[in-house]
Amino acid sequence: MFQMDNSKISTHRQVCLIVAILVSLLAFGGCNSTPQDSVDQYLYEADILIVRDLAANYGVKVVKLDRNETSFTSAEVVLAEDTLPLSGGLYRRTGDAASVPVAGAFTASIIDSSVFGDTLVLTMPADFSIVTNGLPDNRINPAGAAVNVDWEGVANASGYVLAAVPRDSSYKAQGYSEWVSSITSGLVPPDAFRWSNGIDVDTGWYDIFVYTYNGSPDDSLSSDYLPVPLPSDLGNSINVPPLQGRYGGIVVAAPESVHVVTQ
């Protein structure tokens, strides 16, 4: 009768055992598999804002970051090679206008330990100026009539905002603003110079601002840093799962002034 050599049986069993172990390791992700605390568990939402205010010589870089719809303050956030400190639940650094990126591309990195990291290439619009406000040299605006405003065309601009506010109310989340479709001109309507009833003229000196922006700035996040809040929100501009959100780069031109009188 045929008999198999015991050494061959032993070797065969060892091979089968090794194969079984390998199959098990592959099924469970290997010896160095990613732990359950992985990026697949998290969704990140970032609101990234840069404001370069030529009117007030002010600049801010700020990021609001959520993880799974909860404020997340343990990340490393780098804008334009600047690691932002945490301040009041936001990643933020303020300074003068020269402290933020000028026209062109820069990078933004968001890193959550070893779980998640992504780098975006974003763009800042160029500086610009208001050319004319269509009023005489004395800047008198009888009865709060509509005011035509012209400005320079801007490189890297996604659009513009035209705003007007009483001089003593700027940077206080007040005033009139609207999105502008034209690339070099807009019209401030009479409503911008009226009381809330829409009839009576609110007399006095007004500053008229023009902003240019790239991306889709968040109106809530930006309201603390602009002379007049944005008119509304735009849609998300960041969608690279698991990261979504919006970026807005805003340049505020130095304002023109008008003096609204009753007649």
C-alpha cells in the first residue's frame, strides 16, 4: 500500500496554514490596516475667507472648520504658507493689507493629524480703484438720487459687489449692498439713501464701496470684516470629498463719498 512521507505531510500542512493566514490578513486589511478612526468616518466643511481692505489698510485670513457638522479646532490650517493660530473658535490672523496674498494663486492646506490632509490651490483677485462716481466735485446728491459708479477691470475676479453706507455706520454690519453683473460699472439705487420706510431721504455723508471677489465668499463669516455685509450667500465652491465648503477672496477698493441732501 502507498504511504505518504510524514515530512511531506507536515510541509503540506505548513503551506496550508500560511495560505490561510495570508487570506485572513487580506480580508481584514493586513497587519498595518487603517484603524476604524479613519477619514471614512468624517466629513469636513471649511469656510475659507481672505479680505484685503485697501480702504482701511486691513487684511484678514480666516477659516471656519467643521468636522461632522461640529466645530473642529484641532486641525493644522495653513494659508499662503502661514499657519493660522486658533482664535475664538476660528483659525485666523489679522494684519495690514500687505499681510494677505495679492493677485494670483496660493495654497491652502487643512490637516487633521494622520487622518486627513488636503491642499487646495486658490486665487486672489487683483487690487483696483474706483474711477468715478458720476457726481460733481462737491459730491452733492440732491434728494438721494441714483449714483453711477465706475471702476477698473480686475484680474481673477469672479464678480463684484457695490455697497453704500452712512459714513458713521461702516464696519457695523449695516448699509446697502448688491451683486453686480457688469465688470466695470454699477448703479447705487435711490433706496440705498432712504430710511427703512423706503420713502424718506436719509441725509448725510455716505461712503460708496466696490468689492471684487474670487470664489464664493460666505456672507456670515465675512460680515465682521467688511464695511458693508455681502447681500447674500453664494453656493459652495469647494467639493473634494471628504472636504467641502467655500472659499472667498475679497479686495475692497478705497471708497468714494457722496453728500445726500433733501433738495
